[in-house]
Amino acid sequence: MSTPPIPADPDQATPPSPPDVLTVDIDGWEGPLDLLLALARNQKVDLRALSILALVDQYLAYVDAARSLKLELAADYLVMAAWLAYLKSALLLPRDPEVEPSPEELALRLQLRLERLNAMRESGARLMARDRLGRDVFRRGAPEGLQTVRKARWQAEIYDLIAAYGRVSARTRPVMHIVANRPVMTLEAALERVARLLGEQIEWTTIEAFLPPQADGAFRKSALASSFLASLELARQGRVELRQKSAFAPLYLRRPA
């Protein structure tokens, strides 16, 4: 609900212009307690020194000015008016010791509620008066940073170009492995030679004795390797006996007894 402000003088208070609506608007707050706070401020005194009797008179005068309106629309205000009338009568008449709480305590509670409401409204006003982001203050723009532009300048001679091309070509060229043509003794030839010479040797004989006489250099290494494999194959077949005293010691062969 929204209404015109309440006049300072309750005797001049007039009901709002619409004949069927009771409207109370006090700086954006609505309700009987807000009306009490506005009337209390008209007294120009501290809320802790507020005159409850004067406040009751102001409130009752305002509600009486709106008595021609529909009662159901002003129910909250009439309930407060009835309670204030009871409080005023209790303050004026002699106190009944059996009635709890006392009228003074009720008046104090009302003052405390008005002080609390006043503090809430002042805090809300200070909060709303602060600078607002996007209206009073604005965020600082994010820095865009510096853009770095790099341009390469190459300095090379013809030799550098050819060498670079050679390195790239070497990495991409297919690898070819060429085996040099050298004299070797095949395993078949070594088997035939060792088997034939075993028929002539009765005692233990080193494997070197089974190599061809003309073997030297790379051919001798190939003949020795092939003769060793041939000896192992013949030993597997039971056609030769092998003997070696220790690792890397000379290998002896002989025909089985």
C-alpha cells in the first residue's frame, strides 16, 4: 500500500482520498509500528525519552480520521489502536499489583521495539546510500596486454643451405644395409670337414686342427665359428665327444670310443 505522508499535527490528519482504502506510506515502510515511529519522530525527542501518552493520542487521532473507511482494510491499525488505548488507560489508572506485566514494562517494550525499528531503517538507509557498482563506481577494465610480433631474418651462405638440405635428406632417405662380400665357410661344409677328419683322429684334438690350412683373417673366424657349430651338432648326434677344462679353455674333440 502507498499513502501520502502523515501530517505532523494529528488534529489536521485527514483520511486518504480513496473512500475505500486505508493506505499508510512512511518512507517506504508500512504498518502500525511504522506509523508509531513516524509519530514518535514528530515529538522531536529521543526514543528512550518518548512520551507514550502523547504517542497514543497521536495514533488514536490518526485512526479516528480514517474511521469512515472499511474496517477490514484497517484491521491491523485498529488492533494497535485498541492495544494503545489499553496501555494509555493502564498508565493513567492506579496500577493493579496482580496484573503482569506492568504498564510501565509494556511501555518500555514498545519503546525498545521503536528503537529497534528505527535502527533497522537507518541501517537500511545507509546501506542503500552506498555507492553501487555500475551506477556510482565502475570496474577497472582488464589490461589488454602487449602484442609481440616476431619476424625472423635469416643469414646463410650457399654452403649452409646445401649442408641443411643434406641433413634433411639424410633423415628422410631410406636406410640400406649393404653386407660386404667376404669369404665364409658354410655350416654344411664345416659338418662335412669335421666328420671326415674325425675318422682320422683317435686322440683328443683341438678344434683348430679341423680348420682349413689356408684359413686366415676373416675366413679363419668364419671357419672357426662354423666348425664349432658343426661340433655341437655332431655331439648331439653322438658322433663326437667334446671336452673343455674351463671356460674359454681350448675345446677338444675325438671320435667316440
